[in-house]
Amino acid sequence: MDENSSSAPTIKQVLCPVCNMLVDPREAVEKIEHGEHAHYFCSAECRKEFEADPKKFH
Ligand SMILES: [Zn+2]
Ligand SMILES: [Zn+2]
């Protein structure tokens, strides 16, 4: 019995650049767009920390 049920939804998660926690971009409320790329954060606190020194996280 061969079943080709490889229809697992691909949820592309990204890391919060501040604390390295996995964040689902579709649910991320804290987000910064930098032109070509975007950053997603797990919380407002992480976003604030990022904004305080963005270069640190690039
Ligand atoms: Zn975070
Ligand atoms: Zn950036």
C-alpha cells in the first residue's frame, strides 16, 4: 500500500532576530519592513530592542 499523501502544509517560520524564537510571519504582529526584507518579532519588547540598535541584528 503506497500512499502519496505528502500534502503537509509548509509553514515557513522565521526566527525573531532578538531572542531567536520561532515566529510565524502570518501571525506576527510585530514587524518591521526594511525595503527588500522584513523582520518579524515575537513580541513588542523584541521589536523595541531591535529598533534601539538595528545594525546589531544584521
Ligand atoms: Zn523575540
Ligand atoms: Zn533589516
